[in-house]
Amino acid sequence: MVGIFDSGLGGLSVLELALRTAELKNERFLYYADREHVPYGTKEQEQIIKYSINATDFLISQGAKSVIVACNTATSAAIAPLREHFKIPIIGMEPAIKPALNATKSKALLLATPVTIAGKKLDNLIALTNNADNLIKVALPKLVEFAENGEFASERLKEYLKAQLEKIGQKVDSVVLGCTHFNYFKDTILDVLEGVKFYDGNQGTINRLLNQITPEYHDVNTSTRVRYFYSSNEIKDKSELAKISMLLDRLNLMSKI
């Protein structure tokens, strides 16, 4: 059983990909959205470490044998303490900066939370690239709030994105989504930055998971394959589960952009 956690509902983009991965077709999942403490991206590192340890500890108590930190912010702030604290495989997120920079003919744009952009882990990742000068970094902390509220095409959202992205003042052709929440907004971002190609770390994360675990066989069906939790409270309300299903459908649609 694989545990997946995020500060909120952004990590569903990792879960959605995992559910479509052939090697994991008989695997079961636990999804933990720490909605009591969302967003992580504007909090202090020690707080994020505490929340991440609590989430991982809870997932293990529910049967997880490996855990995906489906949050770039938590990966940046807490992946090392998590791996020191727990003996099971802990897989983090990494923004797909290198492929974006390799493909760009102008500039690549990294969109992330303030914690991710200010983190040493990102600096180390950028240092491994050959053309770091072509990377523009922009923090979009309010985008997490929009995702958690299910605002994917509101005028308020469009005005926020337009105001933030038009500040760049340079042509970009590649956009790195450095926060799993941002996968919900590809279509809206395209309204401002026409013709860009998107990159995220989801596939790399699933690949690392497959390299570290032997997928289990379970007799699974749609009603038992995933259990969802908001912090430590299991979600069984049909309307809330329907909302999660709608979010997964949107992420599946966005994965094709």
C-alpha cells in the first residue's frame, strides 16, 4: 500500500497519474490532504517538518509501506528529516527544471510557492543545469488557495494570474509547475502565456517509486482502491468523495495539455 500526502488537494495530480500507471494497476493507495494546515508554502520550515512527520506517521499507521511526499514545498523543507525519521521508502517531488531548460528556445518559467523558491534544494537542483540564466522564478502563493476552493476559471483567478505573469516582461516557452496544486490551472495559464509547454515532476516521482518498491497485488475496485483523509479524518461523505472524483477528472483532462 502506497501513502501519498500533500498540504491539500494538489497531490491528487500525483495520485491521478499513479492510478493510470500500468505497473500500479493492482496497488492500493492512501491519500492524506492536510487541510487543517494548508497551505504549507507560506509557513516556517520547522512547522512543515512537523506536519510532514505527522502525516507520514499517520499513513504508516494505516498500512502504508512507502510514502510519496506529493508536495514540492514539503519535499524542499522536510525530505531529509523524513528519511532520517522513517525506514520505509520516502519519495519526494522535484521540479522538472532540467528538461524545461533543455527544451526552451527563449526562457523557462518556474512557478512555485515561496518556500520552494527560497529553498536550498532548488538552488542545488538549478546548479546542476547548464543554462540556469534562462530560468525565471515566480512565486504564486495564492494559487494554492484557488485550488483548495475549486476556483479554476473565476474572474478573480484570471486577474491574479494575469497580474502576476505579465510582470515577467520576457518571452517564455516552457513553464515548470513547481507545486502540485498548479496542475489544475494549465488551461488558465495558457490564456495568459499562449503556446507554452508544461513540465512537472509527477512522472519522475512515479518512476522513483517504481524503482524503490515492488508493487503489491490486491483485488482492487474503484470503491476500495483509495482511501482519502483530510488530515487524520477519513472521508466517507458521498458529496466530498464526488468532489474528489471531479478534481481527478479535471487533472486527467489537464494531463493532456
